[in-house]
Amino acid sequence: MKQYGIRIRLLGNNPLRLPHLLGEDWESFRWYASEEARDCAYTDIVKRIPYYREGDDPAQVASKVERD
């Protein structure tokens, strides 16, 4: 059964990438049973949060992934 997921990584300048915190290679996956469910969740993950201060940007990168 094919799975559809979202891979989340931290940007290079994120302080959480320090070795004593999450580390440089930290990543997280969220898996979904259908491509439609994954795409809906992806839209929510990548949209800009309205309460960010002006000039602040998300410190994570999300990308769509698939596996058999």
C-alpha cells in the first residue's frame, strides 16, 4: 500500500539545529493514507501563520514525499 507523507526539516539558521538540541539532521515525517489527505495537510502546514510578527518567517521546510 502506497503511503503519502510530508517531510519536515529545519532551516540552516534555526537554533534548534544545534548539536545539544535537535541536531543538524533532525527531520520529521507525517504519513497519510491518501494523496488528497496529504495535500490538504500540506496546505495547512506551509501557509503563513497570521500571528507571526512582520519580518518573521517559518523556520521549517515541508516537502511532499511518497513511499511504497
